[in-house]
Amino acid sequence: MKKRVRSASRPTKPLVKAPMRIGPLDAPAVVGELRKMHENAEDPDVERMPADDELFGALVYAEKHVQALRGQPPEVQRAAALRRVQLWEYLREQTEVHQARAVDDARRAGAQWIELAPALAVGAPNAAYNKAKRLKAVQLIDGTPQAKPVRRTPEAVLDAERRIALEEAAERRAQEAAQRRHELLVPVVTRLLEQRESLQRDEDADYWLEEIEAVLPHCRTPLQMVSLNRYLDAALRALLKLGKRTGRSPALTDEARLALAAAVELQKGPGASNELDSPGAVPHGA
């Protein structure tokens, strides 16, 4: 019978089954449960048990004083042991995260991989590099809709790091564009308000222009700028709908037309309405 050939898996491909992890855990509360079990068992040394937030010391104490629970029912002994298993697993997961951060700090401080090899308990610089990348895997998720943990291979970690770097760069560009847009928002809105009497308005348009006038002097923070932008968008919608109903430009003078065109152009960014993006948004002529 012909032996089936196992297909090779790409190193960057996520695991088919996501690895199980303890994840977030109120470790001090679990240590408190262990402490209560030892108190109920009248452990004579329980006062020497480290504080609930001293996880490693508390676990070592529970291990050394396991005999204090021998007189308790089997279900109590079993529950105490299971809590210790859970806490050791949680501690192991946390040490990987913190060790990866320590490696990053060492590299930023100029440490070479040959120096990190003995600290990571490996025998060569390339082994130190690979182990460091595997440690990073616990902090990363892949790019699938399910957002699974990254496979613990250097290739998979590099692939995830490149993807995250691209996403962060895109986010920075978006933030910079938003900042530039906010810097233009106040002068554009101010110019539009100055031309209010030269705009064809209805009750709706007047309402939003008054809202803009009320908040404009107080716009300092990004959140306030977002509110100002929403008011401008609403005012423009009202003005342009009025222009469509009447068949005339909402701007009655050239200065007003330029101010309105500048405001519409500013709104033609990410998330702008189709109405403001349409070619006929600012009709010409009377």
C-alpha cells in the first residue's frame, strides 16, 4: 500500500486549532481561595503565606505545605491542587510576555544575540533569536477574521510583526491626515460663517450654522473638532438640499460661493457623504 505523503505546511500558516490559554485571570482572588482552604484546614503556618498578589511565593508556600490539607475531604484537596495547576500555567504565560519585553529592552540597550544566548538558555545567537521570536508569539494574533494566536515559529512571528507594522503605519497616516484636516477646519468654517448673509438659507440651514457659531470659539480638543465637523456636515447638507429644491446655488455672491466650495471640498474625505461628493454639490449660477 502506498504511504500517504504528508503535505508541507507553510511556516507562517496559523495553527488549525488555536492553542488553549488561561488568558486573563484574577490571580490574587484564586490565591485567596487557596489561603482560605489552608485556614479552614487550620494550617499552623498560614500566616507566613505570602500576600495574595505575590503569586510565585504563594504557590511555593502551597506546595511546601500541601500536607496541611491532608485531613481535608478529597474534593477540597483536589480543588486546591487544581487551583495550583491553573496558577502555575497562568504564571508561565505571564513569564513569556515579560521575558519577551525584557529581550526587547536588552536589544534596545545594544545587547547582541550572542550575549542573550546564555540568558535565554540556548547555545547559539541564532537560537536566541528564534527563541525570542517564539516568545513574541504569545503577544500576537494572526490576520484571520477569527484572530487566532500566531504560530510559534520565527517566520510566523515576523509575518505578524510586518502586518502589524503596516497597520500601525496606516493608522499613523490616518491620524496625521485627520490632524491636518482639523487644522483647516476652523478657518474654513469661520470663512463660511462670515458669508452667512450671502447664503440662501432655510430654517434647517440656519439651525446648524447657529450651532457652529456657538461651538466654534470653544473648539480646542480633537473631540470638540469632531463635533464641529459634524455640525459643518449637517449645515452643508441643508444648504445643498435647499439649492437642489430651488435650482439655484445656495451661494448668492462669488465670495460666498468660494467659501461654500472650500467647505464642501474639506468634507470630501474618508467617511464623507455621497451627497457632498457629487459633482453637482455646489451648483453654479443664479
